[in-house]
Amino acid sequence: MDNTSSLGKAVRQKDGRPRVTGEAKYYADFQFPGMLQTRILRSPYPAADIVSIDTAEAEAMPGVRLVMTHENFPKAFRKSLYYVGDLVAAVVADNEDIAEEALERISVEYEKKKFVLSLEDAIKPDSPEVFEGAANCHDWEFHAILSDRDPETGLFKTKTPAEYNGFGDIDKGFEEADEIVEQKGLKYAYCKSPAMEPRGCTVNYDGVKLHVYTHSQGIHDEKYCLAQALGIGSDKINYVSPYTGSSFGGKIAAPLNPNLPSHYLLIAGLACLALHKPVHCGYSREEEMLCAWSRGSMADVKIGFKKDGTLTTMDFAHWHEVGAGGDKYPPKNAMLATGAVLYSHNCRNLRGKIRYVHTNRFTSIGWQGYGAPEGTFAVETTMDIAAYKLGIDPVELRKKNCMRAGDIDAGWDPMVYKSGYISSSGIRDCLDLGAKHLDWKNTWQHPDEKSGRIRHGMGVAIFAMGAGRPGPGNSSEAMVKIYPDGSAALVCAIADIGQGQHTVQCQIVAEVLGLPYKKVGLVCHDTDSTPFATLVANSCGTWIQGWATYEAAMDAKRQLLNLASAKLAVPTDQLSIREEGVYVTAEPSRGATFAEIFGLTMSFGGRHEIVGYYVNNSPHPNCLKDGKKDELYIPKEKGAQFISLDVDTETGMFSNVRVTMVQNVGKALNPKIVEGQLLTSRHGLENAILGNECIVDKRNGWLMTPNFVDYRPSTALDGDVDPFVVEKPGDPTHPFGATACGEGAACPSLAAFSNAIYNAIGVRVIETPFTPEKILKGLGKIKPRAKRSKK
């Protein structure tokens, strides 16, 4: 086993070579004879109704095969339009040039309506309604009060629907606090997941079923939704996703929801069914930039402390912009940063009011962090203020109050459980390691001690991020096959959107079977050849899929050892597996090859393959404390991030930006992949030093940052990132003690950055992005722009 062990090693990624050589085939690389091209006519207005639409001239063009509108394809198009870029019509033609020209020949009469383009305006009582007859601002539907706390376990036994999330007595808690720290109006900019591959798909009908080639975060889940949307059976679709050109969690397809950016699937699918010809529908970069914005939020935070820094009470109010429809679920994750999870160790009184808000901006969908960065920004900057006010080191204040293993997770996920145990933490270890790396104790200074034009600042923030959620809808399956030649294959539909899941899952199989990693293959690309796998979101792959893969491999292993036991006349518990076959553990020289164990093959009979199988209906039994169904361990991503930088007080510009990202992952199944995930903390830099946000022309709702020139993703040149992996074994929620890693790195960046700015210049910037203009305003170097008076 020692010679073949693969876990904990930076093995080559299973799909690494084709990705770097260009051999990998993405959805746009699939070509079929007679394939048609699709172009989409999009709304020029942020809010309008289609009065009339004339497609006759476009339909008469040679090469135009189909023009789709709300009149003939109401499943894909609608009469009312809610943002600039909303779908008006689509042309399916022999090539893109014909399709583009045909778009210009479609005549549309619009009735323009009033619109709202910012969260602040949308929540005003007299604001235009995005969806007629419905308020723009909605309370989270699953608000609840937790009560009746068990004196022995600390778990809540009663969950009562309410107008906010909470436990304890918030008013009494503040009365008993020695120090109260409050911030209002913290704003997180509406920003974009910078996926390299634009959305799209290619659909081909072979006379029996539709083959849908696309990117995916969950091929089975998306297939079921598409089948329902198209009105055909799931057996009539094979969903194929060989490679995804990055996602950062923002490419979840939901074709049943017209307000989410999955229109390419429905348009291409309907057109292919109507024409019985292959249809390609891919977005341009500009069209991609209309999709999947998120992060727009506003928050108020109020925290009570004892004199020694013990956090006792927290009041959190959160408004989250979801654009014209979009995904309403990210706002719940803001609660992860509160006394419900991140500061659950001492917090005994909590109120959290969360809301989602519609605007006539672009479709919103949760991406890396899925709502947690917004809450972290608000809470962690407030904790920084508290540290200064209490005269306590910012690192030490967090160490005193942060969550620890065994603390109560009261995150209000709308599942069957009321609360659970935090399975592991290690945040204090992460804080210690990051502080040591930066020599925090000797180099950190109060901003009052600093002077000169260039001033150095250091900031810190901690975070907790979800890692899947137990309960209905979170199951995942795996098959593991062992062949007579001693090789094996994992048959598994788990998506690899850049986080290395294919590689890590194969490492688990190799570890269980005692085979070299190189002898474990992978079948993963389509729904026809794989069992169901969970949707890759909320950092759930390692936790939910990990158990399915592990148990399937164990099942296959048991079957192999049973065959070997009969062959060698030795009990299975006295046998082990190595690359050559099975051997007697106490007598390594005695054994049998895989071929000998399988027996005759081909047409002569014998065993041709061993198939192990497992369904992990989350939670796995090992995730229950002492097997009690109401005492659940819930894993979390968790860690700390430090930012050091220099601020030029004359220009408001940053330099020498360094990120120290530290995360406890329990067991790093592949250290190199884990380090790569920590490097995604750069997404926070995009919104900090690059000033990225969704900039909309307030006059007409047009996006002013529609490409990677005006909205520039960060690169290796934009600040240095030092990744540090902390391994604290023993987390019970994974067979090898691993915990999630994938989204957490983006959660604390803006908070740590804001705290570093304050430490440098003594100015608290509470609105992202941190532009030079805001820095200079805070320093009093420039005056705020005066509002123009309306004549």
C-alpha cells in the first residue's frame, strides 16, 4: 500500500494534458454535417413590452431555417422584457452571417416602461416595479427563530417561522454589552464571475435522442430540467460535457427558470427538435457579460461585546440584489459570517434579517462564495472596528470569538435539520500561521503612528463557507470497475469546473484499492454512461461525492477479495491488494494475479469485470454523531486571509499588494490542487485594486463594462498570493478527513482589503470597489461630486 498510495500527493491531473495541449473538446468544438447557427435579438431597453413583432422579411431570406419569438416558441421567449439584453427573438440559419443579417430585418415595436437600476432605488417605496404587481424587495422565505436549546448538546430543538433569523434575546443582549460597535450602509458592488468560456451549447438529434453538448456543473440535474422544459422524456436526452472552460460556480443551468441565463439550451433544443438538424447556440463575450452578475448587496451590522472582547450579541440586516429575476438563494449564505456560524462560539443572541431585491439590471446567479463574501465583508470590517475600539489586536479578537470544532451551526439552510455541529475549524491555527508569515506582532502598527505619502497597511479577515448541505436533493452516486488486467475505472458524473474533482476522486479509488493512480481510469463525460452525481456547487464535491466514490471502491474491493479468498483459501480479512494482484498480508510472497482471480474470460466464461456501486444519500452515516440522526456534523470551508499593501495618499493608488491565504482543509488529498484553489482569492482583488463592477448607463440601462477590456479579470501580475495549507486531520465528515476547498478563498478578500486600507491611512472605506476616488475622498483630498439639480 505504501508504494501505491496516491492521496496527499500532487499527481498529474487526469485531464491535464488535453487541456494544455489543446486536444480537449469543449462544446463549441463539436461539429456536425449541416449544423445550423443561432443568433439572438436582445432587448435595447431595461423594461419594455413587445407590442408587435414582424419576422416575415427575416424568414424570407435564403438560408434562414427558423425565426423564434414569443408567438411561436412561448417556452423560450416572452412578451415582457426586464433588462437590456433580455431575449426578443432568435434566428437559426445556415451560418452566422445570415443569422446576423436576419436579425436586422426583424421589426419590433416596443412599449417602454419605467425601470430601476440600483439596489438603493429599488427598495424605495415609490420605485418602479420590476415585475408588475410584485414588490422589488422580498424577505427570505425561510426566516426562523431557533429556541429550546438542549442543555447537553447545545443544539436547538425548535424552529419557528418568523420575520427574521434569530436566537436568544437581542435587546437584552445589547443591554448587557459593555461595548457596542455598529456600521451602516456597507455596499458590495455588483460584479461578475470571469469565466473564460462563454455560455452556449450544440444540440444534435440522431433520430433517437437529443445529444446536448455543453458546459455543466451537474450533467444529470441539468438534463432533467432541460427534458422537462422541452416537454420530452429524460430518456430522450444524452447530456454531454467533456470539458468546462471555467465556471467559478456561475454556470449552473436552469432552463425551467426564464430569469436565469440558460436560454441557449432551450433555444437550441427547441430548434433542433423542430428542424431535426444540429443547432449551435453560443454566446459572444458581450452576451456572456450580460449573464450571471452577483454580489450586489447592502448591509447594516451591530455587535455587542464584553470588555474583554467576548462577542455576545449580533444584529445583521442584509439586502442582496438579484437583478431581473436571477437566483434568490445566495442571500442566505450571508448568515455564515454571523453568530450563526463564523462567530458561533460566544454569540448567544442573534438577529439576522435577509432580503433579496429585484432591479432591471442583468440576470444574477450565485458564483464563488454564493453570498458568503457579501456577509463576510460587512461583519469582518465591523469586527475590525471593534478591535480598535476595544484596544485588542485584530488577530486576537478573532481568535477569541471564532467558531471551533463542536460549536453549533445554526445557518438556517431550508433543510430538515434545525442545527448541527461544526465538524472542524482550525481558524485559530490559520490566524497564527498567517500572522507568523507576516511577522504581524512586530510589523503591525496603529494608523495613528503612520505618516508620509506612502503608507503601509495590514488587514485580516476570517471566513466560513458552506460545504454542501445534508438533506433531500443532495445525493450522489459512483461506480468503480476492476478489470482482469489489474486496472480500474471510476464511473462518475461529478463535474470538474477547474477545481480538480476528476483527479481527486480517482486518487480516492486508487487509495482504497491499493492500485497506482495511473491505473485508475475515468468515465465521466455524459449522462448515458454515468450514474447520477450531485450538482457541483457550494463546495460539495469532496464531501458528498467523496463518500460515494469511497464506498463504491470499497464495494468493488470486497468483491475482489471474496473472489481471491475462494482462490487462495484464505479469509478476506487476511488479504491485501497491490499492483500485481492480491496477496496474503502475512505472507507477501503468496498470492494470485488479477487474471488468475478473475479466471477465464472472453467467450470462455469467467468474471469479466467487478462493479462496485454506492449511493450517498447525504448525510453519510459517519456524519452523524454517535449515529444519532438529529446530531449532525456539518463541514465548512474555513480559514483566514491577510492583506498587506502600500497606499499612495496623493493618488489613492495601491502598490506592493500581497495576499496571504491560509485555509484548513483537514487532509489535502492533492496539495497542488488545493493550493490552486487558494489562488482564486484573486477574484477579490478584481473588485479591490482593479475597480471592477457592473457599470450601467443610468439613462438607458446599457452595460458599460461588456468585455474583458473594460472589466478586466485579475492576472498573476495583480498582486502576489502566498497560499498556505493547514492540515488538521480527524474531520469525521470525510473518509480521509478532508474538508471542502474551492470557494472560500473569495470570501474574506474585500474585508481584509478594507481593513488593510484603514490600517494604512485611518480611513474606513465601506463601499466596493476601492477606487482611488474613494480613497482620496476619505482622506479629504477631493470633495464628493455635487448632484445636478433637476430643472
